[in-house]
Amino acid sequence: MTDDLDLVPTAKQSDAEDPRPARVARNSHVHNLTVVEVIVETGDAVSLVFEVPETLASKFRYHPGQFLTLRIPSDQTGSVARCYSLSSSPHLDDDLVVTVKRTPDGYASNWLCDNVSEGSILTVLTPSGVFTPKTLDVDLLLIAAGSGITPMLSIAKSALISGAGTVFLFYANKDEDSVIFGAELAEIMAEFPDRFTVTHWLESERGLPNTRELSEILAAYSHYDTYICGPTPFMDVVRRALADIGMSDAKVHIETYRSLTGDPFADIVVGDVEADGHASATVELNGERVRLEWPRHTKLLDLLLSKGYDAPYSCREGACSACACTVRSGEVKMLRNDTLVDADLRAGLTLACQAVPISDDVDIAFDQ
Ligand SMILES: Cc1cc2nc3c(=O)[nH]c(=O)nc-3n(C[C@H](O)[C@H](O)[C@H](O)COP(=O)(O)OP(=O)(O)OC[C@H]3O[C@@H](n4cnc5c(N)ncnc54)[C@H](O)[C@@H]3O)c2cc1C
């Protein structure tokens, strides 16, 4: 299908004063994709299979554990944006698959489950997220509840196919009928009997898992790299159990599911260099060093996107850390920060989607 939204060119020049004026720019991360299949996974979860045209293949490359952001039409607000983890594996699957579970009284998840069918066209942002193993050649402990299984399936398949370690998955659900990917997980276990183990926990049979029970199950894996995704109370119990078995915080990665409140699909507006005044920014991104005039009231991410630079981001509201970058020198201020903790700030991290300049010269690097 055609994709008519990608109007911003990718920057090519290196280490040069950027010559292009910036006002309002289309968002180069926004694309339309066709749903080629809808798979009913359980009574309240479906998988949406997206075909990626050859022309967009490089933009939609992803790492296991990353997510897509979908635009869902709304009579009240025009649209809402929601993130959905990719359950497909970039090491195995041609198409991109997200899996959506109905949230009781939720707007977007029910809209997607009720309205999307084969041939539907959805507007999405390119893949994003930092909940992804740096290497697949390590032993992995994956802990999921409910729809938290989606990034785990992608990580597990990728690690088993392209990595060398073993994978232990603990997967909690309300009851047998709510287990997503039950048959697929059993098949993968049969294919990799020495490297992949799944322990299911059904609330209907055993109640909610408590810290002691989890500690007993997880004790053998305290040296594994660990990924957790599920409802907040579940993740709290899991974290206490991991602390009890002596797992270091550095090994623990958490994905928190929440609904976005802003509009990451919106066009980008940047201030006027003359009217607002500006700082000088040097930004290292995707192996390039660029120099930019940074209008005082413009967020760094908006500036970069408006110039066509392919900066990473997801929520554009200071709530995820997909756009995190390091201030090497100079000073910036974040207009909002709901995700970076004190240790991150001490390390010089900032959120590009919220950072405006304070000092006259700022040097910033994105770690790729
Ligand atoms: C990185 C990431 C990955 C994700 N991956 C997945 C995934 O793979 N699969 C998946 O199913 N989900 C995933 N999610 C969650 C998903 O993005 C949505 O948050 C989820 O589908 C609920 O959205 P909704 O619009 O249906 O619910 P919402 O309408 O946002 O409602 C959510 C809850 O808030 C309540 N609520 C809504 N409005 C109000 C209000 N005004 N006042 C009080 N309460 C209110 C609702 O009753 C409901 O319980 C992910 C989230 C993130 C951030």
C-alpha cells in the first residue's frame, strides 16, 4: 500500500552547521500499515499481523521486546495512541505481530478487538522501546502475567533461534482460558527441550503467587538476566521475590504497561531561532555529529525530528525512556520527567522529548 506521510528527508550531512529552517514538520516515524490477518488468541485477546512493504523494511526493523504505537480513532478526541509490544520475532517472522488483550472498560483495546479485520489500515509509529536484551547469548529469566507475555514471546523465540543460552519463563494467568500463546509455548518447549522451560501459574488453581512461592520457583535463576511484564501488583511481588533470592537490580528489566495520554503522532512545531533566542547544540546520533541552533523553548526531540534526523522516541510525554540521551556538557531542563530516576540524572541522562536548553552550548549523545 502507499505510504504518503513520510515527507521528512533523512539528514545526511556530518559535523556541519545545519542550514535548513524549521517550523512545522511532518513526523517521519508515522506510517500506515495494512493488517493482513487477525488471529483470535483467546476469548479476550487478538493478534494483529501487519505487512511491511519493502520500501519501509528498514524503518520497521526492530529488536525483540520492542513495541509499536498505534493510532486508534476516537469520536471524542479524534484519536488516541496506545503502545503494543511485538509478539513476533525479528529473527523468525516476516510480518510484524502485536497482540492486544481487552482491558475492562478500556477504550482502545476494545476498539481494536472489535473493529480491526483483514485489510484494515492502521497508522503506527516505527518500533521503539528499551525492553530488549543487549545480547541473546545469555541465560534469560522471563516473568510475565496476562498480556505481559507479548514481549516475552518475541524475546524467547529470538534467544532460542539466534542465541546460545537457556530461557526460563514463568507465566501467570487468571485461568486456563486466559493463557495467550499456550499451544505455541508448548511447541517451542518441545522443540528446545534442553533450553526452554515454561512454568504456568493459574490463579484459578493456586490463588495469586506470593513472595515465598515465587522465591522458591525463581531461586535457581538468580544469575539470569531478568525481564518482567505484568500488572503492577504482580511486578511488585516478583521484585520482592527477586530481592529475596539475591538478584542484583542491574539484572532486572521491567516493562510497565500504561495508556498514553498525549499524541505522539502530532506534527512537530519548533520555535523561531530569532524570536526565541537559541543555544548551540552538538548532537551525536546514529554515528553522526551534527551542530544545530536550538531555539530556547523547543524540545530537543522536536528540533531533531523537524530537521529529519531519525531520533528514537515513543511517548513524547516524558513517560517512557525511548528518547533518553546523555548530556556530555552544558545544561538542559526537562519540562516533564515521569521515568528517569536520580541515578539516571546523576549519570547525565535526559529525555530528548522534554529537554530545552539552559546553557548556551550543549553537547548531547544518543547511545545506540
Ligand atoms: C510499552 C507498552 C507495551 C504494551 N504492550 C501491550 C501488549 O502487548 N498488549 C496489550 O494488551 N497491552 C499492551 N500495553 C497496554 C496498552 O498500551 C493499553 O494501555 C491497554 O490496551 C489499555 O488501553 P485502553 O485504551 O483499552 O484502556 P484505557 O481506556 O486507557 O483504560 C485503561 C484503564 O483505565 C480506566 N480508565 C480509563 N479512563 C479513565 C478515567 N477517565 N478515569 C478513571 N479510569 C479510567 C479504564 O477503566 C481501564 O481500566 C502496552 C503498554 C505499553 C506502555
